Amino acid sequence: MGLFDGKKGIVFGVANKYSIAWGIAKVLAEEGADVGLSYAMPALERRVRPLAEQINARYLVKCDVQNDEEIEAAFEKAKEVFGTIDFLVHAIAYAKREDLDGLFVDTSRDGFHLAMDISVYSLVALTRAAAPLMPNGGSIVTMTYYGSEKVAPRYNVMGVAKAALEASVRYLAYDLGPKGIRVNAISAGPIKTLSAAGVSGFKKLYQYFPKVAPLRKHVTQEDIGHTAAFLLSDWARGITGEVIYVDSGYNILGLTAPLEEI
Ligand code: NAP
């Protein structure tokens, strides 16, 4: 018996096998879920289709979250394939490369809007589209990072977007709670992915992290997958509007330099 036997849902944000979205999809499928996948660009299908086949996904849809028609079409297709769904994973973010370098004060209006649209508004849009397919309640999980709360140099506009994303989680949880739909975020420690590679200085941060995080190790795709599975499952039925840290304990630190180096 798997934790997700008889449960259906969609994971948005698979770019390749290193994506956090893929780590989550794999765990859900292993636990018996009927998992559909969504990706952003036609060019990605080559990479994502073999992953979909690996978990016997019946649903594989391209959806650029900046495009309302594509969102509508993705959920029409979901209704056709699944009828109803139990869970949705939003693991999507984007900012211009130049806005993930240098100073936050230099962020352009255009870059700010773009980051907010793809990384924040998309959660609102996908949640609104998914809710009618969750008549018996459901669970939604998105991905955030500690740069929302504290300054992470060069994370810049994405830190501001993640703060808005976490606030959106709370407002969505409030709106949809009466329908039995829960909305939560996972705040993950650094993981080597395509998006992470776009943040200037990520490599240094990644190397530093296990030296100071209380658990003295990196978090893995599987660590995120297991926590996401918990939040998406009935075992988390009393939890909504929360940000859960999967970061080897990094967020509890007041002093992030190793003592021996001070
Ligand atoms: P990833 O594999 O690059 O995933 C990011 C996904 O967002 C990609 O599939 C990307 O597709 C998609 N995306 C971008 N623009 C889109 C659009 N317009 N429409 C639909 N999808 C779009 O990187 P990841 O690290 O797994 O990121 C997943 C989530 O985890 C993000 O929210 C990220 O901020 C968060 N997170 C990551 C870390 C980390 O260290 N990696 C830590 C904390 C939180 P394209 O590749 O086609 O653009």
C-alpha cells in the first residue's frame, strides 16, 4: 500500500532530471500516485517525455504560466484525463540573469514584473484553475527559499518574489480552506539545478552550506520529495498556509560563520 494509492495530481516545473519538481514527482509515483507532468517550453519535451514515461504518466502538457490560454488548456486536459485531482505541485520560478547578479537596487521595472509574474502570480493562476478539479478538497505545494526573509546576496529580485510567494500561500490558504484545499510552501536549502545555476555566486553558497548548516549536509531532491509527499498527503490534513523548511536546519542560525573561522 502506498501513501498515494488512488490519488491523482499534476506537478508543474519539470525541466530535467535535476529539477526539484522531478524529485517530488518520483516520490509521489513511488507512493502510488497517478502523476501528470507539465513543462514550460517545447524544447524541453525531449528531456521531460522520458521522465514521464519512467513514471507511466498519462498526462504530459506544455504550459507556459505566463499564458492564460495555456493554463486553461492544461486544466481542461487534466479534467479529461483525471476527472478530478487531489494535489498540485508548483515548482516554477524565473528572473532575468542580470537581475540575479549585482545589486537589487538596479532591478529594472521590466525584470521585477517578469520575476513576479512567473514566480508568484503563476501560483495564484494555477491554484484558481485547479480548485474546481478538487471538489473533495486537495493539497497544493510550492517551492520557496530563505532569501525571502533574510538577504541572500545576489538572490535580489527573487528574494522579493519569494516573500510575495509566501504571502500568497497564506492568502490562498485562507481563501480555499473552507473548500478543504490546503496550500503550503517548502523552503529548500540549495540544490544544484538549472535555475540555481542562474544565481550568481550559487556555487560558493552551495559549498559553504554543509559547513555551517546544523545537519552538516546538503538537502537532496529526495528530501524535498518526501516532505512534499507528506504535505500533499492526508497525514498533513491539519496544516495549511505554512512554510516548512527542508534546509538541514540552516534557517535557525543566528551566526552562519563556522566558529573555528571567526
Ligand atoms: P529548475 O529545474 O530550473 O525548475 C524551474 C522550473 O520553472 C523549470 O521547469 C522552468 O522551465 C520553470 N519555468 C520557468 N519559467 C516558466 C514559465 N513561464 N512557465 C512554466 N514554467 C516555467 O530549478 P529548481 O531549482 O528545481 O526550481 C524549482 C523551484 O524550486 C523554483 O521555484 C525555485 O525557486 C525553487 N527553489 C530552488 C532551490 C534550489 O537551490 N535549486 C532552493 C529553494 C527553492 P524552463 O526551464 O523551461 O524555464
